[in-house]
Amino acid sequence: MISSAIIPQPLAKLPWRLIFLIAGIAAIGLLTLYSAAGGSVRPWALRQGTTFLFFLSVAVAMSWIKESTIKSLAFPAYGVILVMLILVEMLGFVTKGAQRWLDIGFIRLQPSEFMKPAIVLVLARFYELLPVGYTRKWRAIWPAALLIGVPAGLILVQPDLGTCTMVVLGGLTVMFVAGVPMRLFVGGAVTLAVAAPIAYAFMHEYQRKRVQTFLDPSSDPLGAGYHISQSQIAIGSGGIFGKGFLNGSQSHLDYLPEGHTDFAFAAMVEEWGLLGGMLLILAFGAVIRWGMAVSMRSASRFAQLAAAGLSATIFFYVSINLMMVMGLAPVVGIPLPLVSFGGSAVMTVMLCLGLLMALERQQRTTSRLV
């Protein structure tokens, strides 16, 4: 533990173990991107490192925000982001067949990314304001379903199935922790299974191919199934100890598509092997465990629900990407945060961690006052 006598008091109050942990994960990501570029910091590692340091600073600054401030901003922030999602449909910038960004001159914003933590905060605030004893009633369900469904629908038509899935899962986690009856989740799962064929009929062609590839990757090994097949080959060829740093043939010879983004874990495991992959998974597990500990120690209902939902958002990021690259889930375009190249995932995860650090700091402040 770093002593407060060595560093200034404000810095001594930071969760340094968490910061070192996420810095370690980011370092693994930078090494992976450096290798994927053939041993160069450009074009990915340098930009990723700069982005990480910036949002780490943002997260540290956020740790001083009071819980009361977070609660007061939950509904206004949700409303602003919802308006931005509507503006995306009207004025959004289109690239690669998707309309997901707002071009405001000096920067392009992807509002759907902000909705991932926002949906957690607004539902945590909703259930905190709900009178005791109403959690198992209809009054606790339909407003929450509306709060989740409207932005999820706007994101789905962009189209962005991965982000839509993340928003829905984050919202459902808060509902579950809040005490919504289990029968509703079971009923929803059954309804989803029944409605799946109908939803499939309304999917875009590329989304249908992802589902077909997930069910049978070998059906089109040189087409839609190519990504998953090459990812599995890269992971398997790494063995226990890997091929060694800068020696990943699948990514360096361009057999592995998107080895620096969605399939960065496959590129990393090819070089670092099963041991390297397990180390990375354990590091993510420690971050998520810390977040859930913040939830369990929380004195207020809002902090308990918000911390659980924010931790679950990070968990879904990691678990969906890992299942995706191993062929256990359809490819839905969810990167591995802090490892895959891309500022959006780094921003979202660091915002979640900044909010978690703020809630954790509030716990320590409260305990000292008591």
C-alpha cells in the first residue's frame, strides 16, 4: 500500500490497486497493438495509449464527484443522451453503412456509448425513488422497460446490435438487483425465444449472416465464417505458452481480420498463450470483483444499484467479446475494453470506473464521519 507520507493526501486517497490493475490491462493492450502493427507504435498503440491516459485522468477527476451530484444528474443526462440519439437518426454521420455518430465540427460523438452508463444511473435513481414495497408491482416494471426500450430501439435501427445488447443487459441487471420478480425475467426469456424467428426476419442481411455463422461457422469458411475460423485457429495455435511476442503468424500475415479491434484477444493469446489469456481474464475479473464489492458495501440504495450495474457493464463488455472471438456467441462488434483499439470502449469503461471510484470514495467518507 502506498503511504500518504510519500504522496500528497488527495492522491493517497485514490484506489491505487485498481489504477495499477487497469494500467496493467491497458499495457497488455498496447503490447498487442504494437505487435499487430508489426512492431510499431503507429498507427494504433500510440493513439490508444494517449486515449487511455486522457480518460484515466477523467476517471480520477470523476472520483471526487459526490453521490448526491451523480443522483441529481441521472435523469437530465439520460434525457440529453436520448435527444442526441434522436438527432443521430435525423442528422447523423453515416460511415460503413451505419448512422451512429453526430458530427459537431471538431469531434464526432457516438451518443449510444454514453447511454451504457446512463441507463444504469437512471434506473438506479428510479428504483431509489420508488416507494418501499412497490418493487414487485407493475409500477416498478413498465417505466423501467420504457426507459430501456426507447434508447435500445433507437440504437438498434442505427444499426448497432452490440451496443443495443449492452444497454439492455445493463438495464436488466439493475432491475434484477433492485428485486424485480424472477418470473418476469423467465417470462421475458421465453418470449424472446418465441419472438426470435420474427426478429430474424427483420434483421439486416449482415446481421443474419452473423447468426448463421455463429450456428455453423464451417458453412462459409471463406466468407461470413472466416473471422471466427481464423480467430479459433489463432487461439488454438498459441498453445499454453504462446508463440512469443511479435511472432503471431495469424495476425502478422493478415489471416486474422480485425486483429487490432474485435479480435485483439485472439491475436494476444496466439503470442502469449493460454497463460497470458488467463492472466488477462483474471485481471478483468479482479476489476469486476472490486466493483461488485463497492456495490455490496454501499449504504444507499442508489449506490448499491449503480455500482452493480456499472460493474455488470464492464463484465458484459469482456464476456461477450471473449465468447465472440471463441465462437461461443455471434459476432456483434463488441471490442475488448482497454485491449482492442478504439476510443469509444476506453471512454465507456473509464467513465464506469470513474463513477465507481466516486461511489467508493463516498463510502470511505461516510465511514469516517460515522
